[in-house]
Amino acid sequence: MKDETPDPSALDSLERGLAKVQDPDDAARTLDELEIAEEDESPLDQTPGTEQAADELAAVARRVESESDSTQPKLDAAIFEAANADEVPAATREGRNRLRTELMHRLAPFDAVDAWLFTQINELPHPAFLNRSMSRLTWVMTGGHAWTAIVAITVIAGGSRRWPVAGRVLPALWLTTWLVEYPIKRFFRRRRPFVAIVQAIVLGRKPGSYSFPSGHSAAAFAGAALLATEFPRARRVFFLVAALTGFSRVYLGAHYPGDVAIGSAVGIGLSRTFRALFRRILPRFLR
């Protein structure tokens, strides 16, 4: 089981850095310094009063960029606690809120709404049992594996008369998932730049790299749409599971809501298109 105890050095850096942001002007200057450092790939300017805030945030952001599988849970826990925990010093919470307000003002309208929704979900209570449940759900839904298992069980239980179900569902599901996870994500290449990682720290947690659109959401809703066509009586259950999967990606800090919404729509659209295409190409086998 992964150790999700907050990394103490990261938590200390975040608390110190955020506490240094003592007014709106500090927030604006801190973000300016971080943006300049990223664009120039140079050390941070030592602007009196804000260099420590920028330095502390930059240090944590660099660790997040280079994190390994073993350190990621501890860093995420530190980021979440510094952003949301009631036990952190008041100056830390106030500095975080000032930076968040300044960030929201700098975002385009759609991005600001997306970020606001992310913070509302990210700041919900995260009890251990719910964290485990969401993590397990997102794991079983990776690549649409749970849908594949349902189809396999259906075919095994129904014999040869159920083989067309597999033909109508699985190729469309797999092709949709592959397209979203590889060509589409790599086309958009929404990799989190340095300042966006700092943004994620301020908002609450680190969304994943190459996050647009959400592959989990695309696979979940693709499978739900395909299986709902085959088993219409269970359509509400399929779409409920898909919706919970999409929610889990935001709850766990892996995606913004916009990534999930677009991924869900793309998954439904592509899967239905591929299903219709395969049935036209191979009508005798997919009746």
C-alpha cells in the first residue's frame, strides 16, 4: 500500500512560501517572478519581500515535476494538506487564498470556471475509505478493462449466440481508448508547464501530464454507451459507473473537470461512430 503521509519538507516549504504572500500585491509579484523564471529558464529574481515565496513554491514545483512513483503520494498529500487542511497556520491559508484569487483573475473565463470547479471537488472531505474506493474504481476502469470483463462474462455465460456482442462492443471500445490515450493526447500535448504546476499546487493538487482529454473518462463513457445499446435495461447503471469514474479523476487530482467532460463526450462520439462503421463493414458477423 502506498504511504500517503505528507512529505514534511515539502509541507514546510509550502507553508513558509504561502505565508510570505501577505497582500494582493505580493501575490501578483510572486506569480510574475515565477512566470519570468519559466519563460527565461533562469533563476528567480530576488524581488524584496516576495523572493522567498517564489523560491519555496518553485522548489516544490520542481520536485513535483521530477517525482517518482514512490514519492508522488507523499508530495500530493503535502500539497493537499497545505492547500486545504484546517491545521495549517492561518498565514498559510490566507497566502494560498491570495495567490488563488490572483490566478483566477489571470485565467481565461473557461479556464477560470474549470479551475474553480476543480477546487470545489478537490476540497471535499477525503476520508481514507473514500480515497481507497475512488482509487480502486479508477484502477479497474483503466483502459475500459471493467467493461471488457463484463463482455467476457456475457460471452462465456451466453455461448456462441453472444459472440456478436463482443464484436459490436470491444473493437469500438479499444479503438476509442487507444485514440484518446495516444494520438489525441499527444496532439494536444497539454503538458503541465512549470507555472501550471505552481498553479496546481495553489489550487490544491497536481493534475497529470498530457491530461486533455481524460482517457479514463473516454473509456468509461465509451463502454457505457456501447453496453447501454446492448443491454438497455442496465443503461443507468453503466452511465452511473462512468460518471463516478469521471468524478474520481477530479477527486483524486488527476484531471480538471473540463478534461473529464470533453473526454466523456469524445468517448461516446467515437465509440458510437466506430460501432456503426464496423457493423456496416461486417454486417453478417455483427448482427
